Amino acid sequence: MERTGQLELQFPSAHAWPTSFAVCCHYSNAEMEGAGSSGEGELKMVERKACFKSDVWKHFGFSLKRNEKGENVTDKEKTICRHCQTVIKYKLGNTSNMRSHLFNHHPEKVREDMGSKIKPGQKTIKEVFTASLPQNSVRAQRITRCIGEYIAKDLRPFSVVDNEGFKRLVNMLEPKYKIPSRPHFSQTVLPALYKETREKVAQSLKQAECISITTDGWTSRATQSYVTITAHAMTSEWEIKAFVLQTRVLFESHTGHNIGEVLKAAVSEWELDMIYNNNHQGIAVVTDNARNMGVAVKKAGLSPHVKCFAHTLNLASQAGLKVNRVSRLLGRVRRVAAFFHRSSTATAVLTSKQQMLNLPVHKLIMDVVTRWNSSLNMIERYLEQQQAIAAALLSSEVRHNAREIDTVDPADIADAEDIVKLLTPLKKATTVLCDESRPTVSLIMPLKHMIQVSMAPCNADSNTVSQMKAAILNDLADRYQGEQAEFLYESSALDPRFRALPHLNNSERDDIFIRLKLKATQMQNQNPREEEGAASGSHKDVSGQSKTYLPQKAHAVGGVSPPSKKTALEDLFSDSFSHRDCRTPHTAQIDADIEMYRKEPSISLTACPLKWWKENAQRYPLLSTLAMSYLSVPATSVPNERVFSVAGDIVNAQRAQLLPDNVDMLIFLKKNLFLSE
């Protein structure tokens, strides 16, 4: 069937349309033959001119038409597809219709063209957007570092990088990032973080005005013994910064000699002895009351040695709790609490009784024998829930299983109430040590005096209370005596909260400030060339930096360095021809400063003594340097105790085979790594 010169417009389907559509024109066979088509029905095409640069012309050409004279001429209003002979309308300079035809009907030709354009080694768009990040790229390195920080700060095992959930999370956040292997983090990433953080800690220690350390030993779940050392650095801005220096494995027994060697090695490794020589002061050490720690500190040549007040409180309280009647009472309460912890039925009955009696729905507390405050908490909780406990033990569901539990009689209840009342001051003292962000040694003697006053015998005391008071006072009597007590009293005198020292008599107070005067004088005598600078509290060193000078070994127990050696003439005639008035202008200034300081009213107990000294350092330049050296010493070794808790999370049952070096590194990073925004 022949068609007569009528154009047939065929539109592509809607889903195949690009921004424009192609208009396809099909002519009759006669017209095609008249246009010079071959016997096979194909249209004859004319090649494009060289000025047509678009790659689409590889697939199209112009058709021919007859003019009025019957000659074949190029029809520049139509192009013909080389693949399907479709005629496409063409407007000069616009190839959109032809390109749309290729995309809709010959997509394989388009892919061939795109493939031919890609140079060797060049990536496609899809490859660019799906390619993995190179491990040395900035973004990949930042992500790897963040994963390392996550492992260190959140106490995650190295195996977390192999967990399916973690891999899925990282892939969702950055599909192009490939997580490195577990050995890469344990052998490369975290050691690099450790090295970087260690350098920052070392720099902070070198810039510190005063440094003191705390140390203690502990045993891991893998039964390996460690010694942890922390440092407390006082900055020139009167701020105390705490760092964990190291956690070293101790394969030998915990003798004073062995621990002393660890302390000496730490002081040398961190160059604390150099800081000591530069700042002219001793390095104070805070430990528990164990005898081996006293030997270790002497072995390391450090001073003064301050016994942890929290540990002292624990020992004194334990002495009171070991009184026979109190010990038996604790045993009965402990068995009751253990029964309810073991039996789910008893716990459910206790809960129902608590609700029935309108009591707080609290679980009973089991104490830890080595923590006196846990025993106090156990008794307090028992007294709170005694009605619910009695009702639960008498219920039919519980009675047959609770036959071996000794009931607490009214006399025991009275003793329990007296024990809680008696131990409340010690609990408050512990709270003070915990509430203070940086408890200093200036707290020790005022707290000790407060406890001794509260433990004074009273006629109204029961026999149990009298025995407990006597045991606690007897234990405290031997603590903080002699030269160590002098150091602690001097610390309290330099704390603007306690400078009045109301628990001492006038003679004792005067002796304390006389010792402080001698130390301030000694400070000036050590720097005779900087007398003018010492009077103002500081001087400029060779580098132009402000440097505060402290009395050499001002921390040393006993306080004052030995006097200089006398000449033969002084030795012969010193008694007969000694100076009657040895006062110098500097000595007079020290006297005036101490007198003015003592007359000032004490600040609020809630105020920060370090902040007060920062604001008044210019008024008391010599006393402020002494105060800085004293108040930089912590009152407890609690920072080490907190490290034990962290170590328990690191060396757990799933990570019991951690190498000691990795334990040291992970604890160090957990405590010292600072995460920038």
C-alpha cells in the first residue's frame, strides 16, 4: 500500500522523552525512489560538513530532495538516522532531536560513544562516586583517627572494628571509607595518639609551677600487678591539672624497694627532677597508709610524704566497726540483705510490702568489707526498710526459706541507729573530699580535728558507742604526727578558709607562722641577685619569661634547709659578739605581710582558695609562692582509685590477655586524651 506525500508523525513514549522530542517523517516508497533511494528502500544521504563538530553526526546525515529543475539537492531541514533510516526534522545548529532519538532508540550506540571518549586510566562518573578513599587521603586519616579516639575514650576493644554493626554504621556515614584492620589500630593509630598526647602532657609538666604525685598499686583480672602514678601540676594561673603518667606492670612483689624503683624511674622518665631543680621545690607524694609505701617514697628520695586522708578515714572507721557487738550486728544485717539478693521470690514479696507500707521501693544494700561507707549505707537502708523486711520474712511465701536468718531485735535496732549517728561526721568528711574538685592537704587537719571533737566521750553514750569512739580515736591518734603534722598545719594556715586555725592555741598558731616566715626568708636568701624580683613575686629569666622562685625543698619535712657552715671566727665569738638585731628590710616586709594576712577575715568555706590567691598574689608575693607549693598537693590518692575503676573496664573478662604496654597506653589515653571540637 502506497502513501501519497502525507507526513506521518510518530512520537516516542512519554517515559522516553528527554527535554525535547524527535519528529520522525516517513515517506512513500515512490518518494523515496524519487529521492534516489536504492533498490533496498534505503534513503540516500549526504555527509555533514566539516564545520559540524557534534559527535551525533556520526549517526546522521542529510537527505536529498529534487528541486524545481528535477535535480537532487541536500535537504537541510531533515536528517536521516544511519541505523534505522528514520527521518528527523532538523533546525540549523540544534542537534537535540537527533540526540534524543539516539537515547531512545539506540542507547547501545550512546554507550559505545561514551566508552570511546574515556582515556586510558580515566574513571567513569560512577567509578568516581563509588571508589574507595585512599588510606593516605586527609578525610580517611581523620576518620581513622576518630575511630582510634573512640576506642581510647570509650574503652572499646580493638575488635570493635570487626563488628558487623560498627562496619554498617561507618559504611552508612561514609560508603567510600574502608576500615583498616585491627592490628593497624593497635600497632599504629593508638601508639601515634599516645605519642602525641604524651608530648602535650610533658609540655604541661615543664610549664608547671609546682608538681606533686600520687601512686598506688592494684591487680588486674589477669592477676597482674600494676603501679599507677598520677601527677598534679599547678599552673601559673592557679589551676591544678591532673594527669596519669604511667601504669607499669610489677612482676616482683610489692615491696617498698621495688615500688621505690618504679617511682625513681617515673621521676627520671618524665624529667620531674629537672622541674624540681628549676622551680627549687620538692615533689610531694600522696599514698595510702601502707608501710611499703613509706619505704618506697624514702627509696625514691621524694618529700614530703602525705598519707591519703580518705584511706585514713577508712582505717579509723574500720577500727570502730570491728567492735564485737558492731561486728555481730553487721553480720546479721548482711545475711538478711544477702538472702533477699539471692531469692527472686523474697525480692518480689519485699517489693509488695514496701508498696503496701508506702515505703520507698529500694533494694537492700550489700556492703564491701574494705569500704566502711558501704557498711554504713547497708545499715541505713536496713533501718529505712525494717518494717517491710519484717513483714516479708513473716509472709508464707518466704518464711520456710528464711528459717536460718537471725532476726534483728530491738536492742540491735537501737545500736544500728547509734552507729549511723556516730559515723555521720565521718561520712560528711568523705563527702567533702569527694565534692571538692581538687581537695588539697589544707583540708586534712581541720577535718581530723572535727572528727576528734565528734568522737569525744559523752555520759549519754551507750556501751557500743563508747567502744566505737575509743577505737576510732585510738586509730586517729597515731596519724599525722611530728614533722608531717607541721607541714599539714602550715598548709591549713595558707588556706584563706582555715588561716584562723581556731582549733589551736595562740602559741601553736604563732609557731606555724614563724615557720612560714623562715621559709619565706629562705626563699629570698636562695636568690640574692633577684631580691627586687623576689619582693614583687617574680623576675624575668634569660629568655624573658616570668619565673616564680620557690624555696628549695620548701616541701621537705622539717621545713628548713640546714644552715650554712660557720667560719672559725664565727664559731669562736658568735655567742659574745652576735648581732642583736638581724632584721633586714626584706624580713620586715615578710613580717608585715604575715601580720596583714593573719588579720584578714577568713573567706567562705564554699569559696575556692586558689581563686583567692590568684586575686591577691600581688598583695602577698612571698606568701603566694609558698601557698602555691603547699596547695598543689592533693589530700587523697583518690585519682589512683579512679584509675582502678577505669582499669577494670579495660582489663575485663573479654580483654584479659591485653599486653601490659597496651594497658598502660589505654589508661593513659583514657585519662589524658583531649578531644578537640
